[in-house]
Amino acid sequence: MKAILTVQNFTSDFVTTFWTPIFVGIFLAIVAYALWPRNRAAFDEASKMPLRED
């Protein structure tokens, strides 16, 4: 039983140490892309798409 707890602790430490900062970095990159001034026109056009009548 002690070995199982050690594996769980290792897995938890691994996820916390390595994957959390990676996913935070990916999230921040997506937010930066969405808020970048160069992409504003494309996102403004996409936001009006549901209101357009084809």
C-alpha cells in the first residue's frame, strides 16, 4: 500500500510541477493572440457574423 501512495505522490508532484505552468503558458498565449491589436479586425468581423443576414 505504501508503494501506491508513493506513486500517487510522484504523479501529483509531476503534474503540479511540470504541466500546470505549461498549461498556464498556453492559456496566456491564447489570450495574447486574442487581444493582439493586429487580430482586432478579424475578431470584430467574426463577432458580427451571427447578426448578418445572408
